[in-house]
Amino acid sequence: MTIPDPREIYCSASYPTVTNCTIAGNSARDNGGAVYCYSQSEPILTNCIL
């Protein structure tokens, strides 16, 4: 999986499941460089390299 956005995973009030991924070379000026979840989000990342 390749996501070109600098903030790779951004979620709000959601329950994303991400498996077997690499998230690299990203940054953010404010919150969350690789993963930013808020508003009761509950992400599940399995076998991922951040």
C-alpha cells in the first residue's frame, strides 16, 4: 500500500484496519506524521512499519 499524502493515515470517528504496510518518509507541521486519528477513532495496525 502506498499513500502519497504526507500525513499517510488521517481518520476521524472511524475504525480503520491496516495490515502489512510500510509508512515512511512523512512528516506533519502539526499533529501526526504517520498516523493521526481523533474523535474516538480506534485504528488497528497489524504487521506495519512506521
